[in-house]
Amino acid sequence: MKDASWDDLQLFFHVATGGGLSAAAARTGLSAPTIGRRMLTLERVTGRSLFSRGPTGYLLAKDGQELLDRVRLMQDAARAISDWRGEVLTLPIVSTAADSWTSRFIADHLTSVWTPKDSFRMCYKTCDASIDFTYREAHIAIRHGRPDSGNVAIRRSVKVAHAAYQAADYDEANCNWISLGTDTAITPADKWTFEQPDYWITSWTNTPHMLFHLIRGGAGRGVLPCFIGDQERRLVRAGPVIDELTYEMWIVAHDDERQRPEVRTVIDRLAALFADHEDLLAGQRAAR
């Protein structure tokens, strides 16, 4: 059917089932003259006489009855799509919170955590500061240390190591370093570079994402988690693992939320994902 809009077809349905323009106007809130003009347009577009117009109203012509049958099929299909979409929106949500680097790692291994076949939805939050479970900011958080308070359930995960990195073609005689700014640095790894008294910092930025790209672009050396730096072919280590920056990862969930099956599933999958890459996270191997 050439250029017949769904809105006009729906108007046609109201006219056809209501027996005229007045009934359609009462159902839609449009004026009868407006609906009449649109029915004339629909007849021109379809090239069919859809109504027999008379003093008793709009009676369906043969072509009009055939169109009505097709519009009913279209409505059934649209209703099925709406119901299907509604089912998606009723699925439970599991929200996770992790720092910028861990969030990126999870995204790179997403099928280990969630697939479209799962009967729940996911919300991924990047949060470099601590998560407050009191206000349910997230159902699950990946922490750099064991929580010492709160109504939470915890699971020890793996160790995470850091090292200095530089671009693979970086001039070894270049002493430039890159750091996060002092106003945005939160973790010991964020602060390590500017706490070194003899490091010449020539560039700094306010996001971990940009820090990675500046190091890779050759602006200087900088500190990265080994699971980030060792997986990038255009980076090489500029020194050994910095032992004082190694931390234990903890998977933390609100004690009430962890009873939900979908939350338990995500916790188990995260734990398995980190365990499968334990050596990489601990800086003991490079994934090339």
C-alpha cells in the first residue's frame, strides 16, 4: 500500500468500526471534518473506494472491508510487539559499580557476565569513589579493599597489580611522566606518580581513560593496572610491578540484595571472570 500512514489506518479503523465520522471523532478527539479529509486522502493513496457514504453514515465498501481485515492483522502484530517490549521492561535489574579500569575490563569480557538470553537487565556504573550501599547506589560493587562496616556480603577475589608503562616506540632518554591531576586522584595508584619527588610530570589529565591514551600516544610514562597495560600491544612496561600499589579485589553486595537469584548469578560470574584472568590481573603474564 503506497504511502499509507499508520495514523491514517488507525483513523480508518475507528471510522469503519464506529460507523461514521462522529463516532471516530468521539474516540480520537479529532474533528469530523478533519477525519473526513484524511479518509479521502487515504482513498487517493490506496486507489480504492473504501466507503459508501450516505445519510446513515459511512458504510464499508468491499475494498474497505478487505482493508479493515488487514488493519486488524497489523494491530495484532503491533500489540504483540508492545507486549514483547513490555516484558523486557518488567525484567529485574542488577546494577554493578566498579572503577574505570575494572569497568572497562568487564565490558571487554561482557559475555562472561551477561548475555541477551538472561532474564534480567544490567546497569553498569563507573564509580572511582566508594559506593554507599545505604542508599542502594548499586547492588554489587567491585572494591579495592575489604569493607569494614555496613550490612554487606563480601567475597574475596584476586590481587590487582600496577606498573609504569610507556609507548612501545618511546625514547628511553625521555624523562616525561603523565599523571591524573591532584584534584581527581583517588586511589594510591592515581596518586603514586605525583608523590614521587624526582619525577618530571609534563602532562596530566582528569580521567583514567585519557591517561591511557596519553601514555599510548607517547606523551610520557604513567602508571596503569597491569591488566590494562599488558593487553595493549602499543604499550610496554617501563619498570617492574610496583608492589605497594597491589591490592586485593573484593566483590561486595548489599546483604539483602544478594538473596535475589539474578544478583547471585552476576556475583558468581564476576568471581569466575576474575579468577579466569588471575595471572593477568596480578601482573604475572602479558596477554598478547
